Amino acid sequence: MESSVEKTMDPTVAEMGKIFNEAMKMLEDTERETDEEKEKKKYARKDIPGPLQGSGQDMATILQLVQDLMHGEDEEESQSIRLQNVGEQGHISLLGHSLAAYISVLDKERLRKLTTRILSDTTLWLCRLFRYDNGSAYYHEDDREGVVKVSKLIIHSNYEDYATEGFNVLQRKMPVLYISAASRTGLGQYICNQLGLPISCMCRVPCNTMFGSQHQMDIALLERLIKDDIECGKLPLLLVANAGTPGAGHTDKLLRLKELCSQYKMWLHAEGVNLATLTLGYVSSSILAATKCDSMTLTLGPWLGLAAVPAVTLYRQEDPSLSLAAGLTTSQPVEKLRALPLWLSLQYLGHDGIVDRIKYASQLSQRLLENLKQISFIRTSVEDEFNSPVVVFRFVKEQQKSAANGAQYQTAAAQESMKDTNESEIDDALNRWLGEQLGRLIPASGIDVVELEDEGVCIRFSPLMAAAVLNTKPEHVDQLVEHLEAKIPVLISTLQLREEFKQEVYRTADLSYIEDLSWPGLGAIRYEIGKEDPDLMEMEKIATGLLKKLKELDSDLLFSTGPEFGGEKNSIYIGMVTDNLDIPELVVTIAATGKEIEESSKLLENMTEIVRKGIVEAEQELQKASEAKLLEEGVLRQIPLVGSVLNWLSPVQRSVKGKSFNLSGGFLELTENVSEMDAQTSGVTPATTPTVDHTKHKSPGQKMFRRSSKTSISDVITETSSMNHTDEVEESETTHEITRLEVKMISANIPMLSNDNLELPSGYEPEKSDTNGIEIAEVQPSSITEAEDVEKGSLR
């Protein structure tokens, strides 16, 4: 049974169970003996859940249950959902959690020595790797928890009576925490909530608006804010800076901020993805300044592709009692085991493995950046073109390239901010669609969509946060560039045709244009019913039918009801288009299809009413017929037994007249009339139902709403003249066919009808002429009627 379960089990789960069992065997001195049989319960409790009943389940069954909960029952769906690359280093980190549970049952003395060794080794290794001298480490699951503990440490350091009086001490001099506007959303509020401080203690520092990067903290404005708070009797405590903003990956001027914090006796905390580059041989001066900060948070899990490893906050503090009071250190040996997965993983990778992974992610960024420079209509936003682990780009109408310095970047951003609000919303919608499409087509690239304050919606490529986990390769970057180049013509065509589509809808009756700037497509329309107060149910019914008809058409367009939230009701949304779209044909087809659905709906309603009234009238006529029969035959003939005897003795002469209900007219009619009408129309071919052709003639294999590649402006201009020429050709061909018919009739001695065949006055003899040597027969019918008969016979 176990072998069959292992065959269908996810490889990662099976490998994890195998490693766990081998580790337990190696660490245990002797195998734990288990009883073959357990004492059965005298009675069974009905309130015990199913998985807990009985004597328990085996390991294979439990792991199979875990796999089903993780990936679902569908095997194909589970393989598509699982994107993370859990290699051997991932197995090592997962094994650390199992070992931590096993080590926690050791005796206290051995546990204390082991945890102290693991904690000290890991802290020393991290401080050496990230060039952070004389530092301590705090390991935590939530990457925001480190700055919260640091804030507690600062409060204990600046308020001596805080340990005894608590928050009453803070009322005398309210603390102030400064956070950059480019920091991750909700960080300041989270810190205040964890510390029990009011939101007023958090000060949001704006970024540069005139000089430098738009994602760096405005230092001059920060200094003014600090001075104002000091004058108001407040105490500035903490400044949270970015070494790689969450959105664009830019780094604050950490060296200048450190000088400002030293001047006002503030604590400087740094965080961001760019801190990973501290492990490389060459580090830029802006990132190297992070080693001078009082603390910084590292997220090694996504950087190195390690699963379930904690985040680390490195800090410098000489007084261990304050660290203990703030919760940065603990006396519980079990809590020190948080560092065990990281302790195992760092040894497995080694210094070269760690550096290679971070360098590989930086090379992927540079590879994408070099390709983006060659693509038109793409503008990049990077802080350092030669060493930037994060690449942010977006589609723009103008061919603007990335700026090499802050002044050029500021100029481009200023031009972007001066655009019309409507155009900005449209550009954001298109870039959001582009980012979603790229992320769906190349999921291993880790592409995501971010919304920046000045630029708007952008597409971000951050391999440091995704490459190790998703196993991103250079081929994925090349595929990303190829798909991007293929999507740009679609974006340009959609932008160019939006206004034409809008104007065409305005010129078309029964259609109204829906202005939805957040829709990344050609636009949205609604079919208007020709009533003053249309019923909402009727509008919804027509819109649903119209959408169904449009989806059934053989076209490349995407018709939908719009976004899931915020879309207009009873509207048809059209997706992205290409440059060969025939806008007039599309609009006419939508209007005509909607008109047909509306008319068919009205016809059905009218017929339903007619049929309903006809049924009522038919019931009345049948009732009258029944009463007339009763008066004619009498009451006795209606009694079953007596009526049979009377009918045998004195039969009633009556004719059976059947009736049928005419659905089209809504009335009863005799079956004799119906039979006669059927006999008359049986030999006549029924007329075909006229249909309306909404589309132009298409060549084989050509989709609807597509202009032919051979069509040009000159072809459209000469369309009328070509039609006239075609008529002339058809006329000449018809004349030629008639002439050939006459010659054949003469050769077959078939009489023809001409002016000579008519009856002429007496004494008049027509002249005979020889035409091309052909002898023309002379036929003189006695009357015009005979001439007509001859003509009909010759034609037959």
C-alpha cells in the first residue's frame, strides 16, 4: 500500500518524508519500540472526528492528505499551481524545522549548549557576509517584527522609567518615528499598533520633488520636520530608510541620513532588497553606507531560494539588558532554535554559493535592462544602469528612453505628470494589462505590476526576490523580451483606434459609448432599446443575447461584460485590437445584431399575446359548439347508456367538422380549409427567409472585422467605377449569350419570334436580307397568341 501511495505522491512531499525518517534513524541511539497491539477502548465516542478515531494512521496516508490539501485532487492543476523551486537547499531548511522539534526534547544543559552554538555561529556568519561588524542578530518570522523590536529598544534607551511607569512616561514627551513615503504600505501603522502608540507619532517623510530620484527621501524636508517636532516638545527616535524601495528599488542617501541621525541622536534602520548586494565583491558606495546604520533587516529566504527560513535583523547594542527588555534576545533555549534552518542552509550553500546566487540575479536584471534599451515605446526607471538588481519599466506613447542621470529622469517624470488625467488612466490600464499578460505568459520571470506615485502603473522585474524561488533562467528573460515586442504593436493599435471607435459609435443609432478609462481595450458600448423607459430586465436580456452572438462570430476580438468589479451593467466590452481592424464593420455588425435581437424579442412577445388571446377565444367557441350540440341532439343522447340505444334506434345524421388552432393568426379554423390550403401550396416552393448580411465579403480563412491586406485607399476610391464597369461587362455577356441562342435555334430549325413574325397589313411584304450568309427562316403565325406560344416553346 505504501508503495502505491508513493507513486502518486508529490516528489517534494515524498522526499521530505524520506529525509525526515533517515534523520530520525541517525540521531536516535536505539529505535523506539512500539507495541504491536494497543488496548482497545471499551466504548467508542461519537463526537471524535473521523481522522482521530481508531488507532491512528500511517505516515504515507498522512503525507497523502497533506499533498491533497496543498495541491488539490486534480494532478494537472496541482502541477501548474506549484511554481516554487524547492531544491536540496530547500530540503535542508525544511529539515531544520524537524530537527528543531527533535532537539527541543533534549535535557536542558545539552539544549542550552547546542542552541548557544547555533545562534552564535549564525550571527557571526551573517555579520561577516553582510559587512556588519560587532552586530547582534534577531530572528523573526514576520519581516516587520524586527523594526518593532528595535523601536522598543529605542524607547527603553530614551525613557529610563518606561519599564516601571509604562506609557505614562511617553505623555511627557511624545516619541516620533519617521518613515519614507516610498516605504511599503502600512509599515508605520503596523509599528504604532504593535507599540500601542497613536498614529500621530508616525511622520511620513515625502520624497524628492525637484532634484534627485523621485523615490528617495527628501533630506532637507526631513531636517525641517525634525526641528519642528523638537520645538513642539516631541522626541525624534527612529528613522526607517530604504536600501531598495519596494516599488522601484531605489536607495536613500544613507550616508547623509546617518549624519543627520547622529546629529539629533536618532536611530537609523535600513531595509530593502539592495542589501543583498553587500555580499558581492564590488558594492556601490550608496549601498555600502548601510553598514553604518544602527540596524537593518535581511530577508534571506527569497534572496537565496530558501524555504521557511526566518528573516534576520542585525543591530548594534552594547547593553544586553536593554536588548532583553525589548525582546531582541531571549533566555529560552527553544526560541533560539529559530536560527537552526538558516544555520543548516548557510553551511550547505557556503560563501561561494551565496555570492553566486545574488550575482546571478543581478546579471538577469542587467540582461533585461540592455534589451529594454533597444525597444521603442518602453521607458525604464533604474537608479544605477550598471548595478541595479531591480528593473522597472512601462509602456509610453512617446519613444522616451531611460534617463542616465537624475536631471534627465526628473524631466521625464515632470512630462509624465503634466499629461491629462484621462490619458494617464488609460496608460495605467494598458500597462496593467501588459504586466498581467507578461506574468501569465512567462510565470518563471516573476514579473509583477506596481503602482508608483509619480509614474503610475509600472512593470517590475526583481530577480533577487523571485529568481531563486522560481528558477528564473536567461531564456526566460529572452522570452520576456520577445513577448514584450509582440505586445507593443497591439498597444499602439488600440490607442490609435480608441478615438475612431468612439466617434463611430456616436454616429451610429441605437448604440451608446461607455467611457471607462480603466478598461484596457478598444472601449465599451451599450445597445439602447427604442423605448422611453426601457425595462432593466429587457435590457439585460438583450445585452446577454448580444454578447452571446458576438462571441459566436469568427473573429479575433474578445467580447466580455467588462471587469469583475466596477464595470457598467448591460454593456459590451471589447478587448485589445490590431491595426487591421475594420471599425465601421464592427460597429455596424454590433448595431444590426442588437436590432435583430430586439425585434425577435418583440415578435415573440407579440406572438405570445396573440396566442394567449386566441386560446381564450378558442375555448369560448368550443364552449358554444358544445352547447349547440346539446340543443340539437337533446339531453338524453348525452347519457352514456341511453344515448347509445337512441343512436341505434334513430341515428343522427351529422357531419364531423374538425377544427385546428392557427398559431400565426391565433384563431380556430376548419380542418377542411386547412387541407385545401395545403393542397394548393404543396406544389409551390416556399420562399426563403430573408437574412441581413452585416459583413463584407471575406476571402477564405479571413477573420471577421479584418481589413484585407491587399485593400488600399485607391481601391476604395475606384470602387464605384469598377462596379459600373462590371455592369457593362455583364450586359455585353448577356447580349452575346442571346445571339448564340438564336443561331442554335436556326440551326435546329426552331422558329424564332421577331418583328417579321407579327401579323402585317395586307399587301405588305417584308424584305428578306442575308445576314452573314445565314438563312433566316420566315415564320408567319396567324395571330399574336400563336407567336407567344412559339416563343415559349423555343425558350423551353
